[in-house]
Amino acid sequence: MKTAGRIAGTAAFLEGYYAQDFPVYGAERRGAPITAYTRISKDRILERGIFSEPDIVIIADESLINDPAANPLQGVTKKTITIINTMVNDIKDKFSILGIVNTIDATGLCLEIIGKGSAVSAALGGAACRIIGIIQKDNLINAVIKELKNINLPEELIEKNVEVAEKCYEILSPIIIQHGEDIPDSPIETITLPYQYPTMSSPSVFSSGNIIEKKTGGWRIFKPVINLEKCNKCWICFVYCPEGVISLDESEYPHIDYDHCKGCLICYEECPVKVITVEREIETW
């Protein structure tokens, strides 16, 4: 999403607008939820900081919708345009209370064209450029090429990403942005934490984690599935799992805790007999 935000900002800049884009990270690891912001204006942008009332919200992973830590709908009003990356057709009905909700299967397009479902940067950057209705396709294409070259993507992959961005641009239609002073349904709350001496606060850093309470399985785009009928009980997946979510039963067969599996797919890569397959998550919230 950081790259998607940069693509939208660069495309707007090439169109002649002022642009500002920046990410806000939580856990800095691949696949963890992040938020990326992009401001576009005819005038110089003097404001800094996150958005309290976004005009457009693009949710790259539908499993984050009900995640209280990610909270992608924070600040959304009846006038906010919400775009959700999903293959679930009736999701618009479930969230119609939000106002303008649109969907696009960016992951499916990326699987079809690029062969990799997690590479949605160009797809959602293209969706953003189309929705706001002020950016021409040529400037979107130039922005995709520029930003993907900056991260040293091979030419072949850049061309495929350009194709994905164009398809997303063509699928969606511009929507008129309505600015207003509506009070957000979920306003941002500021919490002040009191200072504590190290003797009080340090133990909390080293205390046991909260993985049991935090359902990190919502971070997943793809999930590994073990064929136990063909499994030879070699324990490789159990040993290599970085999150410790694969356990062995009394017969020493491995089982995956999908509530906490983050979908890194290391077990799939390391399985020597290839009895682990990969399935795309359809709906995880």
C-alpha cells in the first residue's frame, strides 16, 4: 500500500497537482497491516499528519475490515468513497451504511496477469487514480513505471503491473468527491500514556505475548493446507514455522492453527514431499 500511495501521488504530480504521500507502519514485517496516506491538491500542501476524515479509503485486504488494531474504516463518513479489494460480490450490501462502497478483485487480476496475488500496488494505485477522476491513464502508466523502477522491479514485471493498473483503471468509474463537515462515525481518539519508571514499565516488554488473544490469521491472503493422507510426518513444517502455529497430534501429524497463521507459506516452500498446497482466502472476517 505504500507503493500504491506513491503511484497515486506521482500520477497526480505528473498531472500538474501538488502531492504528498507517506506510510504509517505498525509491525514492520512483510504482510503486516500498514496505512498509507496520499494528499492531492491544486494548491501547496502545508498540512501534515494522518487524515481524520478521508475522502477515499482503499482497503487492500478485506480481512482487516473488522480488525480493531488496523481499523481501516476509522474516520469514514457517509460521504467517504470506500473501495474494497475482494471477490465477495455482496460485500457492498453488508457495508452500505458507510455510503459509497465499491469493490474490485485486484488480487484476482494480479494472480491472472502477474501470477502473484500479493502484488496489488499498481492495481490499487490505478483504482485510486480512476476513482478521483482527475488523472489521465498516461500519467498513471508513467507513475507505475517510475515507482516500480525505483524499487528495482524487472522490466517484465513492470510491464505486467502496468497492464494490471490499466485494467483496474478501466473497470472502475470516477466518483464525485463530496467534501463536508460530517462527524466521523468512528472518530480518532487520543490516548495519553503516563510516564513510568523502568522498574515498572520494563517488565511489560518482556512479559509473555498476547498472540492467543490477537487473531493474526486475519493478516492472511493465502493459507497453507496440509494433505494428511499423503503426509509422511517428517516434521519439517512444524520445525520451520516461524510463528509456532503448527502443532503435532498424538500420531505426529501436523495441524495448522488458522486463527494465528499469518500466511507466510514457509511451510509450503519447505515441505519436501509437497503435500502442502496453497488456497486463496475468500472471506476471513
